[in-house]
Amino acid sequence: MANLFDLNHRVAVVTGGNGGIGLGIAEALATHGCAVSIWGRNAEKNAAAAAQLSKLGGKVQTLVCDVASRDETARATDATLKEFGRIDGCFANAGIGGGGRTAFADRTEDDWRRMFSINLDGVFHAFQPVVRHMIARAGQGDAFGRLVATSSMASLFGTARNEHYAGSKAAINSLIQALAVEHARYGVTANAILPGWIDTEMTEGLQANDKFMANAVPRIPMRRFGKPQDFAGIAVYLMSGASAYHTADTIVIDGGYSVF
Ligand code: NAP
């Protein structure tokens, strides 16, 4: 049981792992011995994240990759396999926020397409080449895989002026269930993490809005926004052998917000 959460010899991809929740996930995995490949668009953020993870003594690779591009995630998968020889888990975490300011009646086609191209297509693009590798490995007697997507509580709530974001995240929940059923035979689990209000770059604007904070924080039983480090436990658990029989779930990490 002592080794239940040991991730030595495991390799994980974390899209959007150069900041916010993704960096919290990457740090936790590296701390437990996992090699991590971070895929993000911003080379400077990638370099800063690599420096931070290197201090933990973990093996880390960063790749400039826009998950909206199928070609770029295919290339990033190849580069990760070249560096580490295998991929055991893929955390499809990269995403953009919806802004919450534009009425549905005024939503532009471009705005709508951009949201889905990153938040939903990005998950498809990250998972597909990785799944092909996992299926091939299972065929060689090494059946193990973890697919984890970062969804949102917005997939469950009515989120005014954010319907494009909510729709992209709700689609992830269904996608995860389908992937879980289809790939169980390969030893591959699929789960979604649903964060509540989390202190990251994405929510900087909200956190600077005193009226919003005065309304929102008292509705969180923990009386605070979550931090990227609050995703350490769930990331290590989902990546580890401890979660072998846990699949097709939508796991809420929100300080109790959704039931209060
Ligand atoms: P964040 O700090 O803004 O991080 C977003 C990450 O996604 C960054 O690493 C960014 O890297 C990456 N990214 C964005 N677009 C990308 C693209 N096209 N290709 C590759 N990487 C891309 O925000 P966060 O709060 O940590 O968000 C992480 C996930 O949690 C998102 O899916 C978000 O929807 C979800 N979430 C957040 C909250 C919250 O309250 N913060 C709540 C619920 C769900 P680059 O800038 O280098 O591209």
C-alpha cells in the first residue's frame, strides 16, 4: 500500500500545464515521480514552468502546442514519445474562459467557434493520438492509461452570458463517459474534473470585482477560492494505480459551492 501513489516510471501530458490549475497538476505529478510533458502556447510560460518543476527533481519537457490544432497535438504526441518512450496519462486541461460579459443575442460566430476549438476540439486533439498509443501498448500486454479532462461547474449550472463556455464544458462530461466505456478494455480510465471558483489568471478579473467577490465567497462553504494546489490530490490519485476501477466520473472540486 505504501507505493499506491508512486508515479515513478509513469509519463503524463498536461495541456495548459504552464500555469494555473494545470501547473498545480503538473507539480503534484512530478512530486510523486511522474515525468511530465507540458503543452502550452506561450514559450516563456513553458520555460518558467519547466524551471519550477525541475526544482522538484522531476523529468519535465515543455512543448509549444496550440491544442486547437490537430497537427500540433499530433506533433507534440510524437515529441513526447520520443523524449519519454511512453505516455500513461493525458490531462486535457487547456482552456479559455468565456468572459461572462456578452449576451447570447450578441454572440459572434468567431467567438463561438474559438471557444469550441480550444475547450472541446482541444480535448479531442490531445486525447486521440495519445489513445492510439495506449491501445497499441495494451496490445503489447501493457494495458494502462488515464484520460482526464478539466471541465467546469459551469457545465452543471446556468451560467448567463457564458453559454458557449458552459456548452463546451458540458460536452466534455459526455465525451468522458463515452471514452470511459469504449476504452475500459485497454485498461484506460476516463474522468472529468469540475473545478469551482479557482484563483488563476482566468479569474483575475472576477477576483478584482469587489461586488462579485462579496456575493460569491460567502456561497463557498470553504470561504475562499480554490488554489491550483487543491488539484494535487485528485491528479495524483487519478494518475495512480489507486484509481484503476474509477472511471466515467465527473469529479467536483469546489469547496462545497455546488451543494450549498
Ligand atoms: P489559466 O491560468 O488561464 O490557464 C489556462 C491554461 O491553458 C494555460 O496554461 C494556457 O497556456 C493554456 N491554454 C489556453 N489555450 C490554449 C491552447 N489553445 N493551446 C494550448 N494551451 C492553451 O486558467 P485555469 O483556471 O488554470 O484553467 C485551466 C482549466 O480549468 C481550463 O480548462 C478552465 O476552463 C478550467 N476551469 C477553471 C476554473 C477557474 O475558476 N479558474 C473553473 C472551472 C474550470 P498558454 O497561455 O501558454 O496557451
